[in-house]
Amino acid sequence: MRHRARIGILFALPFALPLALALALATTGCSTTTGDRAPKGGPAARTAALDSCGRQFSFDRSPQRAVALDQTSTETLLELGLQDRMAGTANLKTKIPAQYQDAYAKVPVIAPKIATGEQLRSAAPDFVVAGSTDLYTKDRAGTREELAALGVPTFVSAVDCPQHDEAAKSPFELLFSDYEQLGKVFGGEERAGRLAQEQRAAVAKAGENAAGATARGGKQPTVVYLYSVFNGMPYVAGRTGLPSEMSRIVGAKNAFDDVAEDWPEVSWEEVARRDPDFIVIGDLSERGRPGDSAAEKRATMAGDPVVSKLAAVRENRIIEVPGIELDPSVRSVHALGLLAAGMKDLGYVR
């Protein structure tokens, strides 16, 4: 269950004034079309424009005190080499991978879970980055409108922007546009462009054999993505989550594509009824909740009187990937590569 702190009246309280003053000092050099004001200048003087999920901002210099509200945003900024421009991170779900640990150690953790408005403002940010819109609410970090009124521009991943046309762009392309947008804001266009290019190549490689993917009777192989087991019930990938796009890329079909949710709770009987050709398990061992590890999920399926009879379980047609990589992030292309390689090992592609 997500932790929520009641801070909805923060902006009306007297102590909001000194916090706003601190933010005004921190946001020198940023202006927006929504009325944010700040003097120009600074050591990294430049002009950049950002259009993020319906809000437009202009920058007179690169942000110097960015705060990432979740792990995916944190890792994106670290991948772009921006740790020295970060004033805080929050909401770490699993361990930071080895390639980011040294850089991550330089960044203050303002909240181990979801940041409150007070925790965010204490970091005096001049830019806030989040992977999802639900982190910008009155009882969390504050709404984007409230933060804009304090002179703080906010970024939301294009993947979670309700205005985007889902049919027009792959979630991976939306991720790559995030890199490029952030690169412009921070003056790191070359590095961001290189990252987007490398990941586009990884997506293309994963899809090389998609046209030849076949399963029983020459049909397209079907897959169930088992993300979490909570109170004994399975949570699987629905149509709106990244795994459906991953399936399309590698030539498979998500067995729960008819459910318009990211991670719906279903029953084991329903998983058995779909009878997938193979199963992808999201390993969340580092999160540490009961049923999170791949081993626990395997044991649960083996012990279930219905699911244990599935050919995918009996014949070990199971692919394990890091669970966090099944949600859109800079690491998702890694899970996509594991999926493509796993399908080849299982004989679904030649």
C-alpha cells in the first residue's frame, strides 16, 4: 500500500512562505509560460524550451538542483550523467544497479518512499522530474500547478502523459523522447541522443526474429507476465503496460491484452484458462515483500492445483527478468533483450 501524507493545505500555511523564498533562490534562471519568474544568468547560461505533458517551460540556464521523485527518473538522470545537478531522489523500490551506484551515492535521498511536498521543498529544487503523473498530487509532492506557482518547472515522462496518442508512438519511442527532452534542458543533447540511438538499436535487435515467432500449430506464441503475487493473488501485465509492446516487438502476444490496465489482479484459474505458451516472471527480490522473488513465484505456481498443470509450468517454459524493468525506464531495453533471448532458447524463434 502506498504511503500518503496529508499535506494538501501546505500552501495555505504560514511556513510555506520561507519555503517559497528558498525555492525562489534555487530557481534562478528558469521561466515558464505558466507565469514562473526568475532572473536570468548563471554559470550555465543558455536557452532551452521544454514541453512536458501539456505544460511548456523555458530555461535561461540548465537546472542545478533537480529532484527525481522516483527510481526510474533517478536512473534516467544518472544515465545522462547528471548526478552533480541533482539535489535529491526519492521512492527507491529496489537496489540501484551497479552501474549507477557511485553516481547515486552523490545524491541526497530526500525520502525513502514517496516524497511529500514538505520533503520536496526542503531540497529547494529548480526542476522536478517524475515518471508518472500520480506523484504530483496535493497529498504527495504537490500538484504541477502548485509547484509552477512557486517557480519550479515539472517534468512527467511522456509514457505516462494522458495526452499522448498511444497508437502513434511506441512506449519505447516515448522513453527516447524523454531522454532527448531532458538532454535539451540540461545542455546534454549529444549524450541523450547517443543513449536514444543505442536503445533504438537494442529494440531493433530484439525484434529481428519477430516475424518468424511460432508456437503450437504454427500460431503466435502467447505469454503471461507475472509481476507480483500479493495475498496469494497474481498481478499480471494488461494491455496498457509496457509488456504488451515488448511482446509485439518480439513476435509474441500478451495473453491479457484484453484487459485495459497496466497490472491487473487476476485469479490463478484465469491464468490457467489463458494457457500461455510461456510465462515471464518479474523478479522483485530486492523489494522484499512476500511473494516478490522469482523463486517464490515459481513455488506458488508449482503448488497451485490448477496452474501447476499448465505445460508452461510443467515444462519450465519460464523466463525471468528484473521486475522493475517491466515498467518503462532506462533499463527496460535490458528486459526486452532477455525476453528475445529467452524466446529463442525456448525454441519460439529460429
